[in-house]
Amino acid sequence: MKYDSKTIEEKWQKIWQETGEFDITEDTDKPKYYALEMFPYPSGNLHMGHVRNYSIGDVVARYKKMQGYNVLHPMGWDSFGLPAENAAIKHGADPADWTWSNIDNMRKQLKRLGFSYDWDREVATAKPDYYKFTQWMFAQLYKHGLAYKKKSYVNWCPSCATVLANEQVVNGKCERCKSEVGKKDLEQWFFKITDYAQRLLDDIEKLGGWPDKVKSMQTNWIGRSEGAEVDFKIDGSDETLTVYTTRPDTIFGVSYMVIAPEHPLVEKLIAGKETEAECRAFIKKVQHQSEIMRSATDTEKEGVFSGTYLIHPFTGDKIPLYLANYVLLDYGTGIVMGVAAHDQRDFEFAKKYDLPIRIVIQPEGQNMKSEDMTEAFAAEGIMENSGEFNGMNNKDAIKAITKRLEERGIGRGKVNFRLRDWLISRQRYWGAPIPIVYCDKCGEVLVPDDQLPVILPQNVKFTGQGQSPLSECEEFVHTTCPKCGGPAKRETDTMDTFVCSSWYYLRYCDPHNTEMPFDKAKTDYWMNVDQYIGGVEHAILHLLYARFFTKALHDFGYVSCDEPFENLLTQGMVLKDGTKMSKSLGNVVSPEEIVDKYGADTARLFIMFAAPPERDLDWNDTAVEGSYRFLNRVWRAVEDLRDCVTDEKPDAESLTADEKKLRLAVHGAIKKVTADCDRFSFNTAISAIMEMVNALYYYKEHTPKDGLNKPVVSEAVTSLIVMLSPFVPHIACEMWEMIGKTSNLAVEKWPEYDEKALVVDEIEIVLQINGKIRDKIMISPDLTREEMTELAMSNDRIKELTEGKQIIKCIAVPKKLINVVVK
RNA sequence: GCGGGUAUGGCGGAAUUGGCAGACGCGCCGGAUUUAGGUUCCGGUGUCUUUGACGUGGAGGUUCAAAUCCUCUUAUCCGCACCA
């Protein structure tokens, strides 16, 4: 007989729903705990990655609840985004209908897995009551000068027909559709995340509960570098060009300069020069080079002389200015010094175009010659050919030269970041409209808070071509100016969906508030998120944006915290046969099927048991059977022993050896499961429960039915059910009922172990000679080192093996081993 | 190139602080139950030339003792990448 997972799971899910079991409010009598999993995009169906993410979160939430915490555990939908719109283009479905029906389906699937969400707090970012406040967030940033529009050379995905943030371009391709990303000069909305670059970087230190991997990814992404800006006079003009360099110490080694071909000043620099035609041809060529080609390290460096010379600020030499494909427009000033001897890229470029290689730093005690060099020398050394700075260590020269530049007013120390401002406008329909209107009289006008939300219109046309559907929706575009009441046009760009997901964790604290995105008192109670759980793919984008939002809202006075996520767990992927599950490979295991066949509890148990949460998990059908078998084994034991359940406590004084052994197993398990759950080592927590079940079977099989010690068995059975309940809540509740309990298992107190039950008369310790095991003996655990040593010396085996040898020393580790060192 | 991981039986994994390597599970082998298969219960299962030796990707080192610490190295995965 197998236990009936289907009936049991439906029964308890219904009860939880009807009793509002997991609905929660602020309660200052209890410590709070905010358990959060990254909310899903409603693609249509739950996949195993979701099941894993939410199973981990549910165990955490349920475990904390049983430990007496007031647990906030919400769920919602990151429901704006391109797939809805693509479905509209492809199948003619309305993006809203498509989204809501997907949500309905996935909500059902989540409920079938028995997660302990407070469904009353469910949010969907595509609903007006939510995006009203996404627009409010935009307004706040706008009012504080952190949202601005500028013409910029931006990433453009031709297939998605929209711009993309820097973070959404992966290897020169669109993160979503993988098509090659181009560049366009467009007027776009940005959030000034760069204002927070230093703080976002500094505060990474505060993120003690985050994985190092994520912290280092963010550090690299922010990419702080220290250097200097230097002004170079243009020969024959009063104007200057400014470069950024991290190596001002190499300034005397400059043999040429380079400017990005797309640089706005290029036009002026090449106009009327002998080389103009050549330059124009080069610019055209570079424009046709794809972003991937341009950014690949192994792409050959190419350039052309601009016809312009710059004047070296120290030597007064005339230095040729080149246009070259290896200089990035949007980092630093878009102009760099070419120091062939001390930078590998410059070295290659100089070799190709036969430009001078000037050594200005020598490795200590050496005398390199430029004609012998096969690669640039980028390490530390002693300055030479650098005028007054000769003989200095180059590290010191960086400071000295920067200082001199500052004194002369032709340069300055400068910190640069790799992080760019966050491009948030999208030329798409299914997103939160940007609350801006354009009035002929008043210009760009922010929609006032009391006129939010700017409602996304329905019944727009989806052609998949040309402009955004919104810009062709006349009744949306034409409006009145909030300032002067005259005719005005709406901004037709919508916001990047990452804006919506940058503040949802705050909305969960107060999801029904119609006046404000949240009440400060409520976020003060619930924030920070104590445990955030999700995929590592969000290590940069979402997690950086959310940190930025929290800091900005903190500065505006809306929240007290300035980091949102106290602890972060990045769960591993769910694989099949060592590779990612994917439709094209046909190796997708559907959660629905598994729940149908074995039940939600088995699916959850397998996922938690098969691997530690942060590691990748290979789906294994026979191992799933093993988890199912274990639950049946537990079920049979509880069924068998249900009559033993009593309120009577075991009498520790009068137990048989077998009874003591069972108690030891039970309390040992309580100790280990608790410690393991505290450190999120759920796989070993489950294995500890399995060992306890094995001990229970041993006792059961070795004791006549009428000889069972009821209080001892009762203690074992109740602890077993309680400890299983965060992992497999349905079967646990059913067994709880089966043994006659009427209390609510979800808030049952987590068991505590009895130190006395763990005390044993004898333990096995190891006898070693020179670190090799030679015997094992049973001793009292209380023996001192001296007593242990004495025992070892009188041991026959040790005596035999050490005969005729010189005993140098004897190391005794209480409760572990004795090691005799001989020569 | 820079940054961060990972490497342990046939497989997933365990060993929290340096102290019995391989817990727990899968698989496999055997016993009991059964007409048989399946189920269930019990037992076994790192390798080998088995009174012992070897064994945590490889090579050194520190230590009475190393999967764990140090140095070097190989493989592999992930992130960033012409960032001046």
C-alpha cells in the first residue's frame, strides 16, 4: 500500500487556503523574519528551477515560523515584459489576457506544491495598482535629478525593436532574443545610477550574508579605477583634448594619441585635413563593424592618422592623433594616450603603424631596449626619460605627476567607473508608461502624483514593425498638459521591467496601500529581507538595481534601510543528464507530471535532498523514487506506531539499552537537523532524519509489539513528524492528524534536544601509531588525556606493535583518538 | 587577460573547528517474505596482490595527524573583458 499523496495534498491545501494559515500581519511581540524568493515571470508554466527556488524558500519560511518568528513569505508576478507582446504579435492574443491567464495557471501550479505564501499579499507588476507606484518611483527619481533624458549612442536590438541597457547586452547580443545588438543615436531616459557607484561599491562590504561570487561580480561590474585626466593642447589652436589614464606615470612615453572614431569632436578634427578622405572611409568601416567584432580582444587594432597634432604638456613635442577602433567612446573621455612601451594594446598598434616605442619605466636593475621588446612592459619599475621624475619608483611617480598636472592646471586626479547610467526607456507596449508629457509651451512635464497611474491603453495594434504600438495609439498620445492645460503629447516609451522588480520587496510589506507604494512603519517592521533566494543570473542586473533603489528611497526618506537583502542564497540550476533542461533538447521534466505521479511532497523532498541548495542538481528519476520510498517508509512506521502516541514523557532513569539507543538517535537527530537547517544544509538535515527513521525501524523490529516503550516511541514519532513538516508539509500534517493531534502543525514548536539523552557510557575511539589506525577501543567519554594515554599504553595491540621501538610521545584527543608516535 | 567557483566510490553527495574518508540516498549483490515478479524487512557494497597496503584531480610542503592549511600545477564551469 502506498500513501495517497493526491488526496492528502488536496485536503491540506484546501485547509490552508480556507483558514488563511499563512496570512500574516505585523506583530511586535515576535521577532520578524522576511523570507523572499525572486518572483517569477509568468511565462505560462512552472519549471523545475522554480520548484527548486520555491521549495528552498518554503523550507526556510516554515522552519522559521516553527521557531517562533513572525514570517513574511509573499509571492507575486514580474508580469510586464516582451514575451507577452511577442505572443500578441505572433498569435494575436492581448498581452494582458495572455499574462493573466498564465498567472492563473502558474498560481494553481504553485498552490499544488503547497508553498506557505500569504496569498493576500500577491502582487503583479502589470496591474495599475502596482505600476502606479512604479511611475511614482520614476517621479521621485525625476524630482531628485536622478531620472533624465539624453541623446545617446545606445544599444539597439533590431529584433526586439527596442533599446537595451548595457547590462542586457551579453557578448554583443540581446540577452532575450540573442540577436546581434547594434548602436543607435537616440534620445532616451536614464536613471543616474552612477551617482551611487561609489556607495554601491563601498557597501558591498556590508553584505556579509552574500556569496563572494556575487559580490565580486558586482565589484567588477561597477569597475572603479583611479587615474588622472590630462589636457593636451591641439596644435595650432587654443582648444584642448582631455584624456583619461590610470597610468599618468607613463606620460613621457606617449608617442601618439587615439580618439574613438564615433567621438563628436572627430568631425571638427579631420575637416579640411589632407587625410580627411581616408579618415571618413575609416569611420564608415568601423561603423559597419559589428559590436561583437569591435569588442573582441583578438580583433586587430586598426587606425588612421587624423591630420591633427597635440602638444605634449611636459615636453612640448608634437604628437600625432589617430582614430582607432580599439578606443571606447563611452569610457573615460573617449580619448587615450598611446604609450607603446607600457601598454600591450598600444604596443600592438605602434608596431603595426611603425610608431615610436619610448621606454620610460625600467624593471629594477635592468636596461631594456625598445628594439628588443616583444611585448609591453606593464609592471612596476624605475622612471627614466621622464625629466624631473627620473629615478622615482613609478608608483610614486603616479602621485607626483598627478600633483604637478594639478599645479599647472592641466590635469587632475580622477576616479572612473565602468558602470554606466541605467537606460530605462523601451520602445515597447507591455510595460509601465513613463509618466511624462511634452507640451509645446511648458516642455517636458512630469505627470503629478495625483494623476497616476498613467494607464496603459488596451486595444492597441501589434504589427511587430516600426514604432512602438503606444506611439500609434492616438487617444493615448494626445493629452493635456498638467501645468497649463493646453494640448500635449505623452511619452510613449515604457520602462524596463527591471524597474518594476527593483522595489517589489517593499510593496509586499504593504500591498494594498492605495495612497503610497508602502507605509514607512510597515517597511520599518519587515525590512530587511532576511533571506533572499534566487538564481545567480540576477547577480548583476536585478540585485544591483534593487540596491540602487533602496539607497535612493533611503535618501529620499521613504525607507530606513539602505541595503535591501541581508542574506542572499543563489541556488544552482536543475539539470538533466548534466545539461540544462530545455525544450530543444527534449529533456524537460515537468513539475506537473512529478506531482501527479508521486505528489508534491516527494518532488520537494527529492529536490532538497539530492544536492546542497547552491550547487547544480542533476534530476534523477530513480532517486526520485527513493524519496517517494522514504516517505512511504515513514508513513508505514507512523501507522504502525500510532497507538504508542501519548503525552507521557520518557522516564530517562528506567530505560533499556535499546530504548536508550532510540532516544539517543532521536535527540541526536534533533540536534543535527536544527543545526543543519540553520546553515541551510538541507540535504544533510534530511539524511539525519533518515538515520533517525532507520533507528526507529531497528527498535520496532527488535522489540515485541507489547514491549514497546510508549513514551519513547511517542517522542520519536512526534519529533519525526515535526521535523519533516517544513520539507513535506502535506504528509506531515496528515500523519499529525493520524496520531491524534489536533494542534496546528505549522506553528508547532520546533523540538529541542535533551543534552542528557545524548550522554553515553562508552564511545569508540581510535588507537593510532604514527597516524595509522591500529585498533579501536570502547572507553568512557569522560576520560582525561592522561587516563587515555595510560589505556593506550596497556593495549595489547599497541604493546605488540611498539615492541622494541622508542616511544617519542603520545597524543590523546578526548572523545576522538590516541596517537602513539614511535621511532 | 582579470575575477570567482568546482574536482571525493559505479552515481548524487557527507566529513561544521586539521583528528576513524565515503554519513544518507541511488545503483548493484545477497538473505527473508512471495507460486513468480513487484513491494516490504534485514544484511553487504572504495581499490588491491587482504595479519596488510593504497586511496579525496596531480606534484611538493607544514604537522603526531591533511579532503581540510601553504606553494606550484592540471582539468573544468561561471562572470567580466580593447575599461586606457
